Amino acid sequence: MHHFSIAPLVALVCMSGCGGSSQSSIPASTSPAPAPGGSTSPLAAYTLTGDVSPVHDPAIMRQGSTYYVFCTDASATQGGFIPIRSSTDKINWVAAGFVFSSMPAWVAAAVPNATDLWAPDISLVNGKYYLYYAASSFGSNISAIGLAINTTLDTTDPSYKWVDQGPILQSSASDNFNAIDPNILADSDGRVWLTYGSFWGGIYQQQIDPTTGKIMSGGTTYHLAERASSVTNDPIEGASLVHEGNFYYLFVSWDYCCDSNPFQSNYKIVVGRGNGPNGPFLDQTGTDMTAGGGTILLQGNGTTWNAPGGQTAYLDPQDGDLIVFHALNLQQNGLDYLFVNPLAWSNNWPVIQP
């Protein structure tokens, strides 16, 4: 979900967040977490216009002066798979087609119950756009993460064409992880990491071969986050990992996105930080995210908007850092809307701005 470029290396480091850390531990911040409600909340007023709903699990990328948002399918009958929207001002959004006109052929055999595609992640690798996506079915970890590649995001470019590379990671009912919600980060050493997971043991990570976009063989699988043992079903997902200043920041969504009663949906955006891309990631109290730690950045207000989550943090030194997410409109029976908000940094912690 965080963009990166493999060459030159100096560009890679800066786009992923310039700077490194020599600290051996992370001091807890004394500043409180941003208030989840009130007039300064990102949920206090809605300013986006155009084609902004239904949007779930958005990822964003800027090419030139145009922003592109990719998101989870609204349904198998929407006209394509992985809808795309574009904007030149980050306010008014227009439909820009779909990544696929039909379900990739490999999905039927790998994930028989999948009817749509979820939680895309967009990255720039050696001049090509890598789009990772997930196939699954609700409540199952019979899942897979796939990859599609394009040379441009501009649909008017004659070379515009998404070429599917097939699955790069799969999970089955016997696994303790769920192969969905992919996210890519290039660290300050030029290594590329795939972070993924939902429920089923939480958030995991493996190294990627940037020349193929596929998982590097023989590498270590890192366990980055899960809920506390007292929390039933381990409701954590939607990882987004970025490098800003001296720290790596792991954003996740906690709890439940999509209750049949949207007033009961309690998704929320949570963060921890670490000295390296593989963790450990600690919250503002110093609690490890593998032990249920996490600082809440944003949650619903229970009156107008609920269940913000499915977030992607996007660091852009040229045009400003952003975080995109969805939230449920309680005045429209929980219809999910796109949010595109500035992401600021205060005392080495992120703040979602209105």
C-alpha cells in the first residue's frame, strides 16, 4: 500500500521515509492519542464528491498530477473486478474502470468460494506498477494473494494493460494465517516486504523478490501483530506499513467492519511503531502489538459515521502524506464511503487530520 521505487536506491530510501534509527528501544510518547471524535475529527464533516461510494479497503497512488484509488469489489455484478477511481484534486473522484474485466482464471481452483476480489495494494517497482490483491470468502482462510502488473495507471496511455501474474501466497483451513490484505514496503536497505493477514493469528510478513514481485524462497516469516488473548477471534487485519523519519509505523484495523447493523460495526484504525520493518511494533504505552498493543487513531462516532478502517498510509514527499480509508454512513444504512485525509506527524506519532 505504500509506494516504492527500486532504482535508484537513494530514491527508494527517501520515498520510504528518509532517515534511520540507532535506538535499541522505543520510548513511549507522553502525548495522548488524537481524540476519536469532536469537531476536529476526520469524521466531523464529509467533503469528497463524485464517485466515492461504495468504497471498501482503499489504496492510493499518485502518477503525475493524478491520484488513483483501488478498492475491494462491491459485488460480482459491478461490471469488473477491483474498481479504480481517479482525481486531480483529491476531492472530486471519477470512475476509471476496473483492473480486470473478468475474474482471473486461477482463482476458481485456488479459492473455489471466491466471488470477488479484495483489498488491493498498489506500488511502483522499477517503473512498473505492482498491484497485489486478495481472493477469499467471508469468514474463511481458504485464501490467496495475487499480483497484476502494469506500466502505467493512465487509462488513456496506449500501453495501459494489467497483466496478471497469478497467486504468490495461499492459505488453507489448516494454516494459522489468512492470505489476504497484502501490503508492500521497501525498507531503508532496499529490501522489499509483503505484510498480510486477517484474524487467524493476526499480521505476518515475508520478503519479496523485487524482480518478480513474488515471495523470496527460504526467507523468514515474521509475526508482527495480533490481538490480546482475551479478545475473541483475533479481529485484526488491513496492515499498512510505512517508514517515516526514525521509525517504521504499522497501521492496522481492529474489530469488525461489517455487522448487519452498521451501528454495531466497530472497526477502528490503530497504529504501533518500531525501529525496523520486521518489528517489534509498540504502541504509545510501550505494549508490543503481538501482545495486543495498539494506539487507536480513529473510531466511529456512533451518530453519523462508524467503523473507519481498511486504511492505507501513503507517504508522498512531493505532494504531502495521506491516509485513505473507508467509513460507514449511518444515515444511509451503513453505505461505505471513501475518505482521503492528510497524515501529519506529531512527537513521532501519526495524526489523521480533517
